[in-house]
Amino acid sequence: MMVRFLLLLLALILSGCKVQEAPKKVQEAPQQVSVKPKGDECIVKRVVDGDTFVCVRGNEEIKVRLIGVDTPESSANQKAYRDSAKTGQSLDEIIKMGQEAKKFTSSILKPGTKVYLETDVQPTDKYGRLLAYVWLEDGRMLNEILIREGYAQVYTIPPNVKYAEHFLEAQRKAREERKGFWGR
């Protein structure tokens, strides 16, 4: 039996097929990480909206945009108008949901909160914001929390896709459980 397995493995290797590795623990459940969060330490200064905030790293003030998530806009801007046209929801409803998402994010990222910023392939966006997965001191990932609680939806822009599959699973559960905006 062992010989058959080894021959099959050897045949796969020689034929150029790849044996898929199991996903790393952190990708399966980032909210359950029990070790110190990874990334550069940053101290929250203020929340801009549901998926953007400002923090201080060393002597540098940084605007951070959460990777892989999108929250509704909290003010009337071009994206809010586009989202209204695309979804059929009124501009006022989009902004109201955006303000709720901002309030939720603000409840977690109070000024002075220590967070850890993990980047992916592309470090900044076209607006110069640092793109990051944001880890809290308790080991949970803010990006995932927003999706899981229904205040954001998955917004994947390659090449930053490290946790994309996990985010999609969290969104599926939030929709099934009608959490946050999915309950409307």
C-alpha cells in the first residue's frame, strides 16, 4: 500500500502536477489567532470612515485603507452617487449606512488604540493610502470583523488577495445570519 502511494506521488511530481498545500492556520481563521498580531505597530488617531482611518507610526501620520473590504460612503461624494445608481438605493440611505459603518469602526478603533498593520503585495493605493490588514491587540482582524458583522462587503482588488477566500466565507455567513446591513 505504501509503495503504491509513493509511486503515485512520484508520478505526480514527474508529471508536473502540484500537490496543493493546506492553507495556513492564520488564513483559515484570522479572528482566532492567539499569538501576537503581526505587522507594524500603529496608534489610532481618528477614523475617517468605515474602511479608512489615520494612525501614527513612529513620528509619521499614516492614512490606512483596509484591504479586501468596502463600506458604504459616509458623505455625499462621487462614489456615493455611483453606489446609489448601481444599487438603486437612495443617496441618503447609502450615507446613513456609511455613517453606521463609521460608527462601528470607531467603536473598535478609539483614539490611542494600538493596532498592527500587515501589508500585502501592493503597499499603497492610487490615493497614497497604506493598504493593510489591521490586527487588534487581541489577535482579531478588523477587516474580517467588519465583514462578519455585516458592516462591509468583500472588495478584492488583485494582487492583494491574501485573505480573500476567508473574507468571502465570512460574508456568506453574515448574509445567512442577516447581520448588519444584510438584515435590511
